[in-house]
Amino acid sequence: MKIVSRAYNSDEDFTSVVTFLHETFKKTNSYQNWFPERFENSHRSCGNVQWVDDIRIWEDTNEVKRSRKWVVAVANPESPFDYFIQIDPSYSFLEQEILEWIEKHCLERKKDSVKTQRLRIHTIEGNPARELLLAELGYQKGEIAGYLRLRPVDLPLPHADYPERYEIRSIGGKSDYDQLAAVTRLVFGHGEWFNAEVYEEITRCSFYKQDLDLVAVAPDGTFVSFCTFRMDPISRITALEPMGTHPSHRRQGLAKALIVEGVKRAMKYNPTLFYIGGAIDTFAANRLYDSVGFTEKFAECCWQKEI
């Protein structure tokens, strides 16, 4: 066994990383690693590769066993000092090396060499070996960043009422992108960077299906609620991401109706799992998620260290 680590190359390594995520989930049925859809979304959305210079991969280069190099671990951020570790459990002995690389890389990235910077390692609960290692390396368990929520595919759907004045339909194509981007900016506080061009880039991803990209339309034709189900084409693991409702049109049952309709439509593609990643923990959100069957949940914890 010969393990090497190197910088991630967006042109050459994307498929290998996604394949690695597929294979490890198929082997372990564990939720510790990202699902492939999340990596593709992080990698390709917004018209460019997010944080490409901050991603590193580890490979098993044993050519005797395999005809090609094989990704066994990935360290990737969603912001410069918020890191995730994806790893084949058979190579868990690499985790200390991975954490040491993350720290070294982030120290080099600091703009102020004197002022401390908070580094956060995100991990799903239920990984005691990693938590013990993090504690030994000086990390402290901090806030919960969100929850991974799961919905069984065979769970019956609830009934969902909403006012007849609203229309629920699929996105119609490019003509809808400006308005959808605008309501998304309003709900999530995105800046002007999130525009029709960015949305069009998302629709080119392998997980995108137009009939699973839904909106609720008010009588005046404005988009007031939205949700998208993103289905990984190989595993058919399906994410509910994103979803939101204009503040002036909440408490009408629109979000629940959109989710129910989206699950109905997704079933024709034979999904293997429904999930929500990074689900927020508020009374309204929990009530909605529970009402549509996303009841099993695991905390995404942030382990923190000042560097």
C-alpha cells in the first residue's frame, strides 16, 4: 500500500472524487461522507469551482491491486476555514495526517500571521474515533451547524392543502431563471452574484431534473415559494435543496405542498434515499420537516480550534 496526497485538480479529479463517494456509501451505508450531489453542487455551482485551491486528495497508488490510482480521502471546505473530511473507513489511519494538513494549509492562508483564526472541522455525530482524535489535537466541540435529515422512500405521503389561488408547477426554463434567482436572493440573503446565469449553471449539473424543480406562483404571476429535488444519477440519492418561501406568503401550506409534489414526482425515478443536508433547527422548520417524513436526523457538529 502506497498512499500519496496532492492538490486537487478540478479538470482531472472531479469524476474520481464523485466515484469515491459513490463507492464508499455503497460499501458502508454510512452518512459520515458527503453524498455525491453535494460535492458536485459545491464544485460546480455559481459558475466556477469553489475553493479549488483548498481541496486536497489522498490516493492509494498500489498498481498491483488496481489498474489506476484510487481516491481514498478528500479534505474540502465550504468556506476557507470550514473543512469537511471524506474518507474510506478502511483508511481511517490517515485522519491525523489529514487534519495536520488542514491546519498547515489554513495557517498559510491566514491574512494576519499574528491574529488567531478559528478553524472548524465539520463532522456528523456518530463518529467517536474522529471525535476522540479531534479532542486529542486540541479541538473543542462547538455549535451544531445543522442537521442531516432522512426520509424513507416507502413512507406514505401526507395530504397537503394550500389556497387554490396559488399554482404549483415546474420551472419553465430560462424564462423563469431571473425571477427564481430574485426570490432565492430575498429568502436566503444572497447577494447580486446569485443571478440567472448562476442558476443556469446549476441546471447543467448531472443531478438536475427540470420536473423536480418546483415553484408556487401567486395570482399576479410572481414566484413566492420554491423547492428543488436533486437526484444523483448513479446512486439515485435525492436531496431536497434548496427550498424557501417569500416572507409575505408563509403559513399558507406552500412549502409542504411543494415537498409533497416533489416526492411524488421523484418516485418515478426510483430514488434510494431522500435527505436534507444542513437542515436548520427552528420550530417552523422542524414542524415542516417532520410533517413530510424527514424525521430521522443527525447533528452536524463543528469542532473548533484557534490557529
